[in-house]
Amino acid sequence: MNQFRLLLSLFLSITIILSLSAREGIISSSINKKNMNCTTVQSHEILDGSAQYRVAQNTVIFDMSGGTIGYNTITGCVPFEETFTALIDNNPTQPTTWSWNLGNAQMETGNQVTPNYTSSGEYQLVLETTILDYVVTNICVNVTDGYCGDVEEASCNCGTPVIGVCPDPYVDFSGTILNSGTDTDSQCWDNLSIVTNGESISFSVYDEDVASQDDFLGTFVVEITNGEGEYTFSSDSLSGTITIGTVVNNVLSESLTITVYDVPPMPTFSQSGNTLTATNPDAYDIQWYLDGVAISGATMTTYEATENGDYSVSYTDSNGCTSTSGSITVTVVSNHNITQNAVVGKIQPNPTSEQFSIQANILEQHDINITILNSIGQKVWEQNYAEQIGEQLYSIDASSLGSGIYFVQFRLDDGSFETQKLMIQ
């Protein structure tokens, strides 16, 4: 019988392709389409600024961008916010769904998630990917023509009390046969689980004859255009419905540990003339900024401003977390009312390579501070002189300083100061 059916299929070649609407929807996406056979990679890969985490065979792959990259674990600072993308997506041939556990009592769905952790701690981000197969759960056939004329059905008068006048339809799903029941022009098969060929299902319908050759009633291809639901098909010989459902093919799970650290407290700093001083009780790494741009080499607690602008400072801890202060507008002054309290002579000699001196007449008794700053405002030399008054000569050894431009600041204890440029050869 099977050989005869094959011959009939080749000779008649009656193929009806139907693309019909279903009653229910389907999850569909084209983002990062992957198959299930994941490659085992024992470390992360960095591609175009993103990190892709791949683990054992047949487990979920997902990626993220930014953060500190490590295999199966990442770190960040409060507030931590990154976007993670599930890379296994077999839609539309195999409906794929995603469920995320963010590790903070929140659940989300979809192939992408952006958790926001506002408190420090360790979070377990878990992705569960469910891959489904389309299956035929029910099919009904109503034969109206194309079966009569054989010995078994001398005339098309099904229902008349004559032996063998009704068709006996059966369905062939590429070798999976749904046998006919009693003689009837209508037949339904329920509780099926026939896996489809992705987005379509093909089957042939025959009329079973006992003595003569089976009648070939047509081959049908139903396109699964809208996911689960009922589809219709028809031809000149029959009509029918086919119901598409889903079954779970595989459930894959992967997790990622996210460690979130607190940021340092917001820095504070004070200004005295051109001198900016940060309070840094916990010895954080310091960086000074001018108009929001990091000043190269300005990483000490004290910074001497050499340009007008908005200054700020940041703290960075051992975890790489940074906090930044508000800004202070600084207008650099080269002589801060020092002439009311002292007369400071010019640096002699200038340029110099070893030693230079400054002569000053201190009009009233003051403590004196002399500081040498390099070209980026870093303090490279400092000396204090207590209870100075009258004519004074201050000799300074500059032999340990490299060649370049420096600034010498002569400061009184009342905050007044004068800055002069020094060239060391």
C-alpha cells in the first residue's frame, strides 16, 4: 500500500500550499539568533567592547558591555546598571522564551534585561531560556469528493445504506500514519504530538480502499504564520482544520555573579588663595580636575591652581569605585596682597641649575612658607620659617630638581602670598 501511495504522489503531484491565519500569537525576535549547540569556551571573549560569556555545552549564553570583566563574575559600583542579552534565540522555527531572576527579588522576561542595583552586595543574575517545538495536537478531515468510483465506493452517496459507499480517510505525516476509523466522510484525530518542520507542517490525505488502490486526495503544506492556534486547509476533494500547539524541547539555565561595591564618600576640599586642599582621611587615590577634565599628574592631596576655571577632585578606592566632588571656581592670583605685609625681591639667579635665593623685607612678624611647584601644580619642595621679621635672605638648594619650569610661592601665615616663575636648567 505504501509503494502505491508513493507512486500516486509522484504521478498526481497534487500539492496545495496554504498560508493561513492562526488564532493565537507567537514570540518573535531577530536579535542575536543562535542555535542550541553552544561551543564550550573556558574564558570570556571581548568583541567590539562587549564581553560574551560562554560556558558548558548546551547552556545559556548571554553577554554584557561595560563593567570589570571576569569569567562568570563581574564587579561594579553603586549604582550598577548594565544591559544583558540572551544570545540563544531560535525564533521563529522554535519559539524561545526567557525568564530572568535579577537576584534582588525581581523577575523579568524578554531576551534583554537591564538590572539596576542601588545597594552594595552580591547578586546572582540567572537566565532561564525555554526552547519549544511546534507540534500538531489535532487534525480533522471532511472528505467531499475524489474517493468514489472504486469497487468500494461505486457512487458518492455516503450515508446511503449501501456497503462501502463512504470514504475511509487517513493522514500521512511523512511516515507517521493516522489510521482511519469506521467508514465516514469526516474524521478527527486528537491528543497528538507530531513535531513540525519548524515554521510549516506537510501532510498527505488518502482514502483507504480494501480491494482497489487507495485514493490520493492531496498533499497540504500549512505555514505556521502566527504560532499556536487552529489553521484551516481545503481542496476540491476535502476541507479540514489542524491545531498547532507547543511542547518543551529544552530548558537551559545560566547564572552570573555580580558583586556591587559602595562608592567612597563625596570628597570635600578647601581653597586658600591658589592652593586647593582635599580632605582625605581614608587615603583614597586622588585626581584633580579643571573644567571636568583630569589634570595630568595632579594626584596629591594639595594642588596649586595655575589656571582660572572650575576645579573639582575625585576619590577612587581599591575596588575601582569613584566619587567626585562639586566644583569651586578659582581665579588665579600671582600676588595676593602680600605687599601690605612684606616686600619680596626677585629670584636670583633665574634661570639657575643649583641654588637660588629670595630676599624679602618682612614688615611685621610672620611665619613664612616657601613652596616650589612643578609645571602641573605638584609640590616638589617646601620649607617653613618661624617668626620672621625685617630683612631676610632665603637660600634654596635646587640641585635635586630636574630641568624645567617651576613656580616658587612665598606665603605668609595670614594667607597672603606671591608666586614667581623659576627656570631650572
